[in-house]
Amino acid sequence: MVRLSKLLILLFSILLWIQSPHITKANELIMNPDRSIKFETIVKASGGGYRYRTVGFYIHKEPSLTLKPNELTKKGKIMIGDYDTECDDDRTGTQIKFTCTFKASDVENALDQALLGENVSGDKIYASAIFKISNASGNFLDSNTKYFYNYSQILSALPNGIRWPDQVQQDLKEYYNQYLPIIGSEAYTVAIEKGRKFNGNLSSGILQGPTKLIPNETQKVPMTDLFKIGKPFNATFQDNLTINGTQYEIVSSYVTSKNKNWRKEAIISWPNPITTNRNPTVDVMDTYVVAEYKKKLDVDIPDPSGECTDPTPRGRVNGQDMLPSSTGSILEDTPHNPRDFDAVQGIPSSEYLVASTETKNYLFENTFVEMVGECNYKVPVTQEYTLKWDDGGGTGSDGTPLPPNPQTEDGSFTAEMEVKREYSYWMIEKLGVYGIDHAEMSNYALPGGTVTLFPQNYSSPSVDAMNTWKYTPPEVKEAEKPIKKVVDGGRSKPSPPTAANVNLQSYAEKAVGKVKVNNDSLTFNGSVIMDGSEKEEKGATPSTIPPPNLIQVLREDNLQIEYYKANHVGESNGTIYYSQLVYDFDGDEDQEYPIERINRVTVHTPVVNYAKVLDDDNRPFDQRMVTNRSIPVVILDREFTVKLDEYGEHSDKPGYKHPFTKYTEAKRVRFPFGVFDGAQYIEENTWIYIDVGTAEKKFKMPTWIDEDKYTIETEVIAINAEMTEINKGNGCQTEKNSDLANHCAKRTMDVDVVGRLFGFRIWDIGDFRYEDVFRTQKGQAAHASFYYVSGGRNENRVNTDLWDQPQRMLPVRPGSHPTYAMNVPHNGYTYLFDFKTIGNVWNVGEGIGITPTFWFVPQKGGTAQQVNLYYDASGASNKMIQVGSDVDKKMYSRVYKLADPFRNINTAELQRSAEYEYNFIWTPLERAKTPWVKFYQQYLTRQLQISDQGYNNEVLGYRSRTIIGPQPPTGSNVTQERAERSVQHWYGEYNLPVAPYILPTGTSVLDLAKQYGGALTGKEKEFMKNGYIIVNFKINTLREKNGKITELLGYQGEIANMWEIEGQVESSSDIYGNSFKYQWGDHILFESDYSVRNDYQGAGH
């Protein structure tokens, strides 16, 4: 079955008046074996009003009751009168039988117009009626234009709501979808001369046929000699024919039909064997298989001959861009770094770099060659001619006119004409296209020293190159015969024409086609560079490959410089790699080029060292009499702070701003003396590490370090330092490693190590009124552990347990006695005191100097006034001796026994001090002369002179102290004797002269005596009475060297005032409200008018 794409309308010239619309039998269409169509309908006559008339049919493939008019094809409508239709009627009673027959030729013409050249296969075709309606008067509804094509239309066709009777409605359906069998089609073979066109009516040029084919049984339509439409049939031809003595040979065969408008289809040319054995499909119209034959010439005319020369190069076109112009950079990767560095000037190790390369997106080189050649042919051209002449006429010998004697002679000649066909095409001689593959860059700073950069968001150029070049020799056929040439010789026979006097070249030229050529094919990024399609004679000239552009697709960031890489200025180099994208065109291999102008990278890991010992901790405790404020001071047995942070100026390079914590591997300090780090003792000259990020660290000075000037070393070590070299003392630079060769910043600090003088106490007073204060029982030596302290704080300004007991703080004054509020000692009584020192005050030539001064304050209070004291000694001439005078220095000396039981010094303390003196101060010779036991007995009983300069001076030498230093740290190199001797406990005593005379400082006794007749009794008004004598001590550590004594430390030094630090009372009031003010060093008040003499003799002077 061949699909029907159109509705085919066949309108038959039928005019059927139905007086009664009651049809008893549906109209019927029958196709006869001769392919004519018979139409028959029977109607029953009866009266009525509206009538319908069958005016035609339309043909369709699928059954339908709803076909719309606009779905019909106009072409194919054949209205009444278009056909020569034979119709008759047979009236029997009330029935009328109409029969119409359409000729086969008319049917074919109608189908031809309706099918429009389409194949129709099978035999399932339907026909449906087309109606017009008239009223009782015989007038058509809507004049002559109203046609009804489908069942729905006809049912609703009557006006004013009139309906067809039910039976009529039922019968009307019989007019639709009537089966119309198409019987079949005929098939023919035809043999014609080549050059003739068969159109069904061709008479001249037909060699055989048309010859009708008879189908076999399987194809035959029942009872006919027709073929079934859409079925194949077989048609055969001879390859050679002889017609009327002329030989013909087959050239081609094809299929056609009237339905195809006689166009050639399915053309097959000889020598394809199918040419003579065809099996086409039967069309709805008669089908013709046509064979074309040409004459076999009697003369053996040679075939055209020739050959093409091999092509040779005519010219070359070169193109290339093989210089990538690659440049690179290795720079700071700012997004990944904490600061904006400049990798050229400097970037620390552990920071990040970014490497990038700018290069061309591709490289190329090409050589295109134009190849040229020619094809030369000899084409035989046969010229037929007729020689014409008339040698008759004239007059005979008798003068009688002779008749004409026209003569002709046919002939021909064949000349081989030379035809040349030049050709040219382009081929790819060399082609290389190179896409970016990767790049490699090297620099000391890169991880591992190198980095490979792969392109990102990059597509290499699309290249499609093929060897498609070729040339196809021209098609050469037999030359057409020129028009026969007639040569009229007049009265004589002319000479036959030759190739020289006829134009045969044009016929030869027409016989030779043009050379077909193909270039090689090359497309680049979708653009055609070389067109490889077939052209005639000359291939298209190739265009040029577009130049590449510089792009940046090679980039790698987050490249961390290994932290351990030493400072270094590293030069850079790199290579860019391009890979070949095209093969088999003699291109070079993969390419590589150096990357130019890559910057150097300077690895410079910064550290700074602006270490210092914080002076604030210890300067207020510097008790030196002459201090050095230019360098820090550290105090024995006190903490001090070393500040060693990562801050400070390094350089003006971008990004080199503090802090430099990130780049610091270690910080360390080395003391030339031992220190305590917490509870741990660290030997001198040991590197002590301070955690990176920790700005300050506290240490504590031991007691046994010699007082002196020392140099402390510090180092800040970069993360990329080689510790082996650093430990050798190499690679460090002062304060900052601004030179690349250095990976460490060092700094030294001079410090003064200073001792201490502190803890002054009065812990016994000889006045019997204080016996119950200091003794456990009267008359007993045992001490009650009661003492008066210099203040309520210790030597480090830390409150002690006595902080809230000012009664026990110096000076001893009215109110100090626990029981008697107004008691102060009477003058002349001895009082015992002690204090401690730390440092170098333990050896021979080292000791304590005490210088008293005296002040007078009335009992009613007020401002104290400095005074001179005078005393009487035995002998008439020893009156009014001024304390501090030369006479005083000769007259009075002070001795005491250190181990006096009344001092209550701990036996172990005495023994340890004696052992040190014996073993480390005495010489071996001295020890050899005096054994230990004897020495110790002498030690416990010996009398020590502590003053030979009168009342105005007291010196405590090394024998007046004990050693009470701590035990050395376990496992340290500190010896026990060094540790023990480092803290000294000093014991002293003092008393005023008994019943002294008191005069303001600056009073001349001689001048005063002159006022009173040359003698003074002490009762003169100028002598001060009814008050208190205040004793003030100036206490210093002393060192004798080369006969010169130097004051080193003072209880009140140039900076530190231990009286103030420890909290000496500065003012007080007695029970009567009398107010007293005190100076630093005031430590005891005595009654001015009462002395020991009053207590024992009942009188004063």
C-alpha cells in the first residue's frame, strides 16, 4: 500500500433527480476489468417536497463521515460535462435504476489529475457522494454554490428546522464510504534511441515497443492481464539490438509513467548489469520501463585518449608564529599572606607565593603548496559531409541543351583534436599547531624549588587537518558530430573538407569536462583555512591561520615557602611547554621555550631583638650609695623581668612590620650567673628558652651571686635558622637580622647585680623597765622573741604580720612600751639591734658602718632639732667632751661578745658561722696552729671591738656577723659555703653617753663658756632639757680595698630607702596628744633628763 497524502476528489458527471428521497438500495461503484467505472443506484419514486441530487463523488483512503470542504483538493474536481459518460435509466414501477459507465481512459485522466503524480498501492479506496439540494420548485438551495460533502452537513441541510425522515437519514449513510476496488495497472517496455525523450506519444526514435508485459500468476489481478498496484514486476532488455540492419548498444534504462509526468526515475547506466534486468513497482497508472540505445558506428572511431601530468609545486605560502613571548612572575600571594610583601625585596619563609606565566594561547607554523598540472587529451571528432556538384547542363555537340546531372557524395573524416585542461590545488606541506601543555618554573623559594603550572580554563585550539588533496581527470565523452557540411563544387566535384577548414576544436572542447580538484582540508577553531571541497580546475586559495593572543591561564597560588629555607636571593627561570596538536603533516615535535623576565625572589625571614631587663622591678630597691642609672639593676633574692618580645623595627621592606612572632622559632637568654626559673635553678651560661609569643619572663636572683656588673645575652632565632651554626655563634646580628646572611637577632644587656641591707630590729634594751618586754622572766637570759621592727613591711615592700601593730614599729617612742604608755629608755642604757645583708659582705675587709646623729624634741612634741651631745669622763680635765671630737675618739671604744648568752643567737647559726671562718677565712697555717675545738671555744668567748672612734661611729666587721644563707640547689654547681655565706646576719649594740649635755648643733662651747665666766655647769639655759634625744642611724655596707673604705649600700641609698620600704613610722602622738615627727633612720628616743645614773645613783650628772 502506498500512502495517500491527499484526499482525491473524483467528480463524475451524474445528474440524478430523486423525486422520492427514499433509496431502497445504496448507490454502487464498480471498477470493471478494463478499468472503467460503473455507477449504479436504485431509488423509489414517491412524492415529496425537498429533493437531493448526487452530483459527484470524492475518493479517500480512510472511511469518514465528517470530511470538510477545505480538506478536498481542488485539482481533480471535474464538474458536469467534463466526461463523456454513458448513462441510461430503467424505470420499473415506482423505482428508477440509474446506470452510468465511465471509460477507462477517462478514469485514468481523472485519477491522473487527482493523484498529482503519487504512487498508490493496494486496492483499499473509498468513494463518498457529493450532494446538492433543491426545493419543490426545483430551485437549488443557495443557488448553485451549495455542495454538501459529509453526512453531518446533509442531515442539517433543510431550512426552518425541517428534518429528513428517519429512514432517509438512515439511507443517506449508504452514500458514504463506498468501497471502490482499483483493479490494477499495465506495464510496458520501450526501447528508444539515446537522446530521445519518451512521453507516451513518441513515434520517431522508438526501436521496440511499447511492449505490454503479462504478469505471472502471483502478480496477476484475477481475470485480467493487469498487475497489482504496488507490486514489483520484471522487465528485461538486450544489451545489443539490430534494427533494420543497424546495430545498437544499450546505454541506460529508467522507469516512468504518465502519473510521473514522464520524468525519468531510477536511472541505471551500462555496464551495470541491472541496466538490462529491472524490477520496478507497479504504479496506479500504466508503468513504462525505457531502455536507451545508441548506434554502433560502422567506422572504428577511436576513443578519446590522454593523460594527466603529475602535479608540481608552483608556489609556497608560509605562515608561522612560533615565538610564545612568554613572561613569568613569582610574586607574593597576598590573599594567603598576613601582610603585603614584595617577593622581590623580601618575603619570609613559611609565607606563600603565586607563580604565573603569560604566554600565547597557541603557536603555529605552516607551509601551503600550490600544486599545478595539466591533462592533455586527443579527442576524435568525425565530420560528415556531402560533396555536391552538377557536371551536366550546357549544350551537346549538336547544340542541344544537355540535361542537368546533379551528383552527391557522402563522406566523413575523423580528426584527433588536442584538448588541454590545467588544474591546481593546495596541499599542506607542513603544519604544526601547538597548544599550551604546561609550564615549569624554578626558584629557590618555591616548594621543592620548582612548580609545574597547568592551564586553567583553557581550551587548546580546535584543528582538523586531513589529506584530502586530489585531482580527478575530466570526464571525456564522445565528441558530438558537427552539423553535416555540404560542399558545393559547382560544376566540378569539390575536394572533401579537412580539419583545417572546419571548426572541430569546439566540439572536442565540449567533449572534455573540467578537472575536479580537492585541496587538503584545514579548519582552525571552526574557521575554514583550506577548503577541501571539490572545485573545478582550481582549488580555493587558503586563508591564514589567525595570530595567537597573549593569555594568562598558567597560574598556581598557595605555594608555601618551606619554613626551613635559609635567607637567599634566588634567581628564577622557567620553561613553557607546547604540545603538538596535529600529526602527519611534517610538523615539529612538542615545543619548549624559556620563560623570560621572571623576577628573582628574596627569602628573608625577619626577627628582631630589642630585649631589655625591665628596670621598674628593681630600680626602687637599688640601695647603692652611688648608682648607675644607665644600665638596669637586678637585686639579689628578688625577681626581675626580661622583656623579649617579637616587636620592633626591622626594615622598610613592604610587609616587614611587627610583630614577627610567626617567623620566630625560638627566643633565649643566657645569664653569666645562675638564676631561678620558678623553682628550678639554672646554672650560669645556660641558654634559657622563652616561649615564642611570650613577651616577658620573670627570673629570680639567687643570694650567692657576686655583686658586680654583668652582661646578659639574648638571641631571637628565625624559623629558617640552622641551629648548628647559631650554637657556634654564627649568623646572629645585633637587634635585627637585616643582612640576609643572618638568621638570628642578638642583643646584650649590661646589668648591675646589687646586694641588700634590710631588716633592722631593736630586740633588747638595757633599761630595766624593758626587762619584762624582752625577757621571758626577770633575771633570765631567755629572750621572749619580742622586738621592734623598722616597719610593717618586709624588704620587698610586702606587709608582714606586724603591719597592723604600729606599737612595735620603730622608733621606740612614747607608746611603744606594751605596759607603760609614756615610757622611753633612760639615756646611757645599751640597746641591741640586728639586721641582714645579702651579697658580698662576708669576707675580711667587708663590713658595716654605722654613723649616729642626734636630735632633740621637747616632751610636748614639735619639730626635732639636730644637737651635739657632750659628756663628762673621769678626770678633772675630761669635762664636756663632745661626741665625735678627737677627745671622744680617744676616750671611748666599744667592745662586745657576739656569743653573749643575752643575745640568744641560735647555736647552729653560731657554729655554722664559726666553721666558715675557720675553713674559708683562716689560712691553712692558721688552722694548723689552732685546732677547730680550740678555735670554736675562742669564737664563743672572744671580745670584739666594734668602735674605737668614740660614740660617733660603729663598724661591724666580718666577726660581727653570722652566715644564714640558704642551702644550695640539689645537683647544682653552687657549693654549700658559697650559698651559706651569701646572706649575713649582723649583730650590733649602742648606747648614748650617760647623762649627756645637749646643745643645738653649731653651738660653740668655748663661746658659751665665755658668756658664763669661763666655766659651764650644764644647767645654763642654753642646754636643752625636758625632752627626748632621738638617735638616727646611717647604716652602710663597707669594703676596704688598698687602704680605702668605700660605702657600697645604704639603708637609705641614693634611690632606695629601706626605712621607707619597710614602713618606719613617720609620726606619732603620745597619750596626751603631743605629736612627734620622725626622719628616716630615727629608731629610738631616750629621756633627755634621766639616765642610768639616776636609776642607780638617784642623781643625774
